[in-house]
Amino acid sequence: MAQPDLTNEELLTTTRAVRKRLDFERPVDDADIRDCVRIAMQSPSGSNNMTMQFVVVKDDAKRAAIGEIYRQCFDIYKSMDGVYAGSIQKDTDVEQAQQDRVTSSADYLGQHMGEAPALVIACTAGRVDGQPGLVAASTMGNVLPATWSFMLAARARGLGTAWTTVGLMMEKELAEVVGIPFDEVQQVCLTPLAHTKGTDFKPAMRPDPDTIIHWDTW
Ligand SMILES: Cc1cc2nc3c(=O)[nH]c(=O)nc-3n(C[C@H](O)[C@H](O)[C@H](O)COP(=O)(O)O)c2cc1C
């Protein structure tokens, strides 16, 4: 497979949410997926107790079912003023243009999630519903870094991903499609996984670091 030749900095700054440039026609090798999970498992875990789980969905009917659930959730998301990307107004034309691109991209995935050759659901043992902050942060922290590592590893292999949580509006329905024991396992992210059309992704426009750093005091 032609892999992008990326420096560390390029890998970390160009791993984008890929939606319109996912190649739905080209299958993804199991060996590559396994390799991404192997790398993801090097991420930290509370008490060195690994609770992360990845459900990889390649079955046609299950992908279609997940895609339909995601579409329904996305329709609800679109009606949420102030939350939906397309309802957020930015201060400058340049920022608004970026926001419009994100909206168009997210809308596209809303309709096409199920067409990706593989879907990956990142999960962790234990649920966060009603838990104190420490427990919720620790439970989520056991899978979130791993999921981002998975995405970085995918990017290094010419594969695209897009972090999504909108589908969690119907987390129970998603769990039923693939047999996740909902009462014991928390889903945190659903991502499509596919080869990208081209590998030339750019760093996104982001605010200056000093706008979010608090030196010594908030
Ligand atoms: C917690 C979280 C939830 C997200 N949920 C969704 C989602 O449901 N659907 C989607 O299309 N993108 C989702 N995204 C991706 C963001 O929309 C994406 O990061 C943003 O558009 C900026 O694009 P970039 O990551 O390529 O810079 C999510 C990202 C995060 C971190």
C-alpha cells in the first residue's frame, strides 16, 4: 500500500476528520486494522488495567444498520440550534468558511456512514452514566487516548477516520446491532475507516495557543 511519508509533526497536525475523501470502494485489510489496534494499545490506562475494546464492523448488513442509526441521530443533531455545526456563526469570513466546510463534510458523513468498508466502535468496560467526575474521567480516559492513537496509526497507513459521537444519541440501538452488552460497556466513538482519496491533508486553522493556556492561574 502507498503510505504517506510523514514526519511526527505532520502526522500530529494533519490527522483530520476525513469524510468526503473516504474511498468506499476499496476494502481495508484486517492486518492493517489489527496493527492500528496494536499501536492503540500502547496508550495509557488507569492502574495499568486495560479496559479498552474495539468493535470492527465489516459485515454489510451491520454497517448498513449502523449507518441508518447514525443518519437518524444526525437528523436530530441538525435540529439542535447552537449545537449543530451549521448553526454556529463564526466571527470572521475565514473562520466561517472553515465552519461551512466542516458542516458540509459532517452532513455528508451523516448520509454515508454505513458505506465505509469498515466501521470501528471504540468502547470501554464500565459505564459513566451518573458517575462522579473521577470515575467518569478514568473510565473514558482508558479508551480516548487509545482511540486517537488508532486514528494516528490509521493516517500513517493511508487510512482515514472521523471521530463521531452523534450516534450515541441511540447508543443502545448501536449496541444491539453488534451485541455490545450495553449495561456494562460504554461506547465513546464511532469512526468510519477507509483508504483516503489522496493523502495530502493540511493542518487546520486553530486559535493561538496562548488563548487556551493558563500559566499558574486560570
Ligand atoms: C468529541 C467529538 C465528537 C465529534 N462528533 C462528531 C460527529 O458526531 N460527527 C462528525 O461528523 N464529526 C464529529 N466530530 C469531529 C469534529 O467535527 C471535527 O474534529 C471537526 O470538524 C474539526 O475537523 P478536524 O478534526 O479535521 O480538524 C467529533 C469530534 C470530537 C472530538
